[in-house]
Amino acid sequence: MLGGGGVTVPSEAAAGDWDGWDFTTLDPLRRYKLLTGLVVPRPIAWVTTMGPTGVVNAAPFSFFNAVSDDPPLLMVSIDGAVGGGLKDTSRNAEASGELVVNIVDEAGAEAMNATSASYPSDVGEAEALGLALAPSRMVAPPRLAASPAAYECRVHTMLAFGDRRVVLAEVLWAWTAAGMVDPRHGEGRPSALPPGRSTLRQPLHQGQRPVPHAPPGLSRSSTRHVATAGGRLGASPLTTPRDERTLQR
């Protein structure tokens, strides 16, 4: 037997043994580790949204990927806010139906981590941290000017799981920095970006979650796991390494 819900299962079809994990009984942290430690590499979405008063929110999310080309869809999973309720990104995207997914490279890692701190809803991370913005073409939220690629999106589908929102975002327009697209084939060139890693204050110890840098005077975000399901609402980019987590705002 293995601790924490793991059971060693002998296999007649393989040379070695298999370990089995009952996700219906595992604690949330163990489930998180088994998911994010093996489903790798995962890129990080640096999402910009706009609130009802024009405040631009910027926040990173590590549960993110491209999931369809026809229609062109990106998936971003946004955890609930600390203490309950929706995070600014979820609230803004749900209200406006728009968001911009910015791709992160190594040069932007420090600033990306800083935007995961707990800012009040009426404070824009980009303005507070001095991050340059560039106007979008088809949606209201601006993109982050330093990102090597950005996708302007409208909300196609939003799924609710407690306070978590899983957004399927339909890409309307893409911006790419010079050299990011192969002119011969029209394909993205991930090799144009340096390999990236989340930046942490110190190495992780077993059982410890990473904490990104936070600006002075601001608390660091944490995440809360939601177990109940709700209903449906209507380039080597920086990736999340096996043992690291970018906290989601």
C-alpha cells in the first residue's frame, strides 16, 4: 500500500508495478500534485481583462492550453478568490465577454509573478506595476506590450465549478512579435523564445507550494480548491515546471 490514497497494483501486462490513485478520496493538494506533476509542460496564460470602470486586470493562470483550431479556442481555468467568490478575471470576462491571453516568456516571468499578488479590484496590476499596455483591435481589454504573442478573445463558453470558472475563449485576432512566425509555413516558432521557468524565492521542499514574488506591501495570493460542479454559462513560452506552481489571481 502507498500512503495518501495510493495503492500498488501488480500488472501482468507490464514489466513493473503500477500505482493506483483514487481521486474520489484524495485530498485536493495530492490531486493537484498528481495532475500538474505529470500533465507537463503547461504554458502560462497572462490574461488581461477590463472591469466596468475601465480598470485593466492582469493575472497569470497555469491551467491553460489551446484546445481547438476550428473554432480556434483557448482554455483558461480560473480558481476562486481567497475567501470565496469570483476572481477579478472571472468576473470581468463573464460581464464583458472579452479577454486577451498574453503568452509569457522568460523576460516577463518576474512581472508575471508580481501580478499574481492580491490587489483590490479597483487597482489595475498593469498600472500599479508600470507594465506597458498596447491597444487591442477587436476587443476592449488591451494586451501587454512586452508579451511576444497575444490572442484577443471573446468568451465562447464558460463553465462554473463552484467559484472556479473554466473559460473557452474564441480567438478573434492574434499579435506576434517579429520572428515569432515562420514566414515560409505560417507556423509559430516556439524556438524564438528562450526556455522559461517560474521564478521562486527559494527551492521547494516536499509538500510545499511555491509562492511568487509579491510587490512590497501586498499580500501573496493563494488558491482554494472547489470540488462541486456547477452549470454552464453562456516560442517555447514560459511553462509551469513539474514542481512549481504559479499562483492564480
